[in-house]
Amino acid sequence: MSTLVLPHGEVSLPAFFPDGTRGVVRCVDSTDLENCGVQGLVMNAYHLMTKPGATTIKALGGLNKFAGWKRPIITDSGGFQVFSLLRENASMGEIRPNEIIFRRDGKKTVITPEKCIQSQLAYGSDVLMALDYCTHPADSDDVQKKAVDTTIRWGEKCMRTFKSLSKGQSRLFGIIQGGNDKSLRKECAEALISMGYTSFGFGGWPLDAEGRLMEEILAYTAELMPDDGIKYAMGIGKPENIVACVRLGYNLFDCVIPTREARHNRLYVFNDADGVCGDFYSYHYILDDEHRRDSRPVSEFCDCFTCTNYSRGYLRHLAVIGDGLAARLATIHNLRFYTMLMERLS
């Protein structure tokens, strides 16, 4: 598949969607995003459910109108975020057979497969993600098996709710769990495909304890996904990992890395005019003293607003004085780096 057709536009593949978790990509607006060549955004159903709430977003015309964004939006179910928070503090909630109970700031939130789909449809999302039970590769076999059983059960509830309420324009993606167990991955994929899912995300943590990409299980899981659907490598964002995953068959990516790194004064720079082999990129550290009087752009190979209008010296000056423009210009550059990376991979 080379193009994904959605209600708010067509997406050329492979594609990278920045994370606008709470309805905003930090430091930039929709015009900045469009000028960077961003084709779509990922927002988080759980976080939006808590603030400002699904009914508020629906009353304001849906996510696109609410955020001033005209292009496609994927809403993640929030399963991964809840999983992460509960791993850090088990007292914050629990995962039950038919729901997730989450307690935070004195408030109790109940997430069910049905509510997950209902809220995403209320947002007007182009792509909805089914609720899943996310695990870590180090979790026990029993936990991995429980996660797959739960993901399949919830997947059926999500699909049934989607079919009964959707008007047929948006799309529902499943998530394949199973940790490093190939038999569990296969069981999960086959069960979800039998329900009518055609596009999938790789579920669970894609890196090992040393931070290395787990290519073997990623490759195997990609093979389980239909070739005429989307193969979504959720949360994978290091440039070299994206390149590796495209070669494994994945064609959709999202991650906080480019925007978070920009806010920490770390920019991505291509080492040559084209190509993605070997050490194809390097880092530019805005605050390094060597840039004080440097009149060059951050990258000679970049056509972003930052590189065509401002010098390294000026960007460093903005960062030193703590002006918010530094974070905006840095974010614009990193997002353009990622959209150019997708262009090189297409």
C-alpha cells in the first residue's frame, strides 16, 4: 500500500505522525505543521477523555475543528499510557477482565472497550485504535498470555461497537500483542483478522533492555499483518529504527522524539543530500559555544522555515536567553527532518 485514504485526506506512505497527545503538538501550530509537510497527527483518547472530555470536543465540532487541524488524526486508545502509569504505581488502578480502572488526582476513570470506541467516534477521528492490554517484553509468560486473551476479547467488543456506531468513513486498527512469543503473536493476529481487522499496530515495547530494536519479533509480527493494510510501528521514532522498520514492512510511525528533543535543544541533521544508509544523520546541539558566531543554517540539506531564515548563531542566542521562539524553530526543524526522512524512504 502506497497511499492511505482517510476522511481528512490522503496519506502518502511511509508516513510519520507527530504526537499531539493532548490535542496539540507542543510549541507549534497547525500552519507550522502543514509547512513542515506533516500529513497527520496522533492524539490520545485517554488524555482527551480526562481533559477536556469527549462531550466537550464533540460540542466544539470534533478534534479537527477543536485543534484547527484539517488533515488526518489517529487517536490512540490510551492503553499504552495507562499500562505505563500502572507499572510505575500499581495503586493508581487495575486492569479487570472487561475494563481498566484508573485513579488519578482524586478522580476515578473507567475505560471499557465500548467507551474507548464511543469517545474516539465522538472526536471524529480518522483512525481509531482498539483498546488493548499492553505488556513489557520482560513480563512473564502468564502475563503475556493474559494480555493476548484480553486484547482479543476487547478487540471483539471494539469491533462490534465500531460497526454499530460508525458511519463507515473512519477506520479501526487492531493491535497485536504477545511479547516475544511468536505463537501468542500469531494467535492474537489471527483472532483479530477473523473479526474483520485489516490494519494493525505492533503492540508492546519494541526495544530490549539495552534499548536495541527487537527486529526479529517486529519482522515476524509484520508478516502476520495483511499486506494490503497498514502496518503501524507504534512509538518507534529513532531515525535508524524507522529505516529498519520500513525495510521490515512497516509504513506508519509516530513518536514524541522529534518534538521532545527539539525542546531540549537537540536537532537532527542529514549528513548528505540523500540516502538513509550507514550514519546518514548527526546531531546539532544548539547551545554549543562553537555556534555563537556561526552564520550557517542548522542544515544545508534542509528547506524548513528555520533553516531558510535563521542562523545557528541566532538560534543559540534564542536558547541562551530562554525565548520561546527557540523551541518553536527547533521543533519546526526536527519535524521537517522527519518528513524529509519519509520522503527519502518512499
